[in-house]
Amino acid sequence: MTTDPDIDNELHDDDDEEPAPEVVYVSFSAEINPHTTESLLAAMARCANQGVEEVHLLLSTPGGNVMHGINLYNMLRAMPFRLVTHNVGNVDSIGNAVFLAGELRVACPHSTFMFHGVGFDVVQGLRLEEKTLRERLASVLSDQERIGAIIEERTSLTPEQVAPLFTEAQTKDAAYAVSTGIVHEIRDVEIPEGGPVISLVFQR
């Protein structure tokens, strides 16, 4: 895998002098889009290439593009290190699928999870005929099915409990998350002194 050289420098300055740390913390607080997805995967690839044993993903996101969120879920699950995901604020929309990639999942006490149905933006002047509407609806339902399948596989929620999450926006607290298997623990993040932290910063 190839990675961003700036991320290489954050992990350690000199490959010949210092071995890679056993545990790395990666902070991601952004929308999920092509650029942020590539940057997060680059950071994770660097950790994998350096033999890091455990990565803590400190996640807060308003959601974003479904395709890129599913890509992140699958790639994070494929990484050779143990992935611990932390909800450090708000995990919304497709961000929930990304969060569920964690082998161990933790929520800060005041964090929340927001679920809603998949939608699409309409460009001004776009003409929507029956054929187009049917195609758009099929795409929306397909995306919801994929996200729903991930939620069912990674939590204790049943299909009957997952379905309503897409019919109206619902914000759930950490207590709900731990009771349904979305998270395994509720506790604050604790980064040890000197613990390597990769902070992904994006232009707003």
C-alpha cells in the first residue's frame, strides 16, 4: 500500500532509528467524502505497513457519501491490526457503518449516534420522470439494505428494530448503544503520555 508522506512523518520521523509503536491513535473529525476517505485509508495503510498492532480510531462525523462509507467499513475490517473505534462526539448517518468496523467499540459518555434514511440531492432544473424516480428509489433502497445488513451483523439489533432507523431520523445516546451492541463499553478516551496521535486535518 502507498501512503501520504506527511502521515509517514507523523507516525515516526526515521524508519531506521525507531520501530513503529504498538498502539497508534488516529483522530478523524470530518464529513465522509472522497478526500477524507483517501486520507483516512492512507493513515491506516501506514499503520499496517509498519506493523502497528492496535489502532484506536477517534471518530466524530456528520456522515456523508454512502459509497465511500461502505468502502471505509470494508477496508478497515480488512486491516491486519486490531481496530478500536471510539465515538468522541457525534457519529451520524453512514458514519455508523464506519464505526461498526471496530473489533472493540467504545462511546464517550456524552456521545450520540444518529440514524436516518438514505437520500439524494436534486440538482436545480433536473427533470424527474417515472423512470428516473424508480431508479433513484432503487438506489436508495439498495444503500439502506447494505447499511442495515452491517448494523444487523455487528450489533444485537434485529431486522425489525433496524428498519425504523431508516424511516425517521433518530438520535440515540451511549446507553442505547451499549444496550444494543453498537458499542461494547462507555468510557472516556485515555491517550497515554507520549502516545502517537495522527490528527487528520481537512480544509473546511
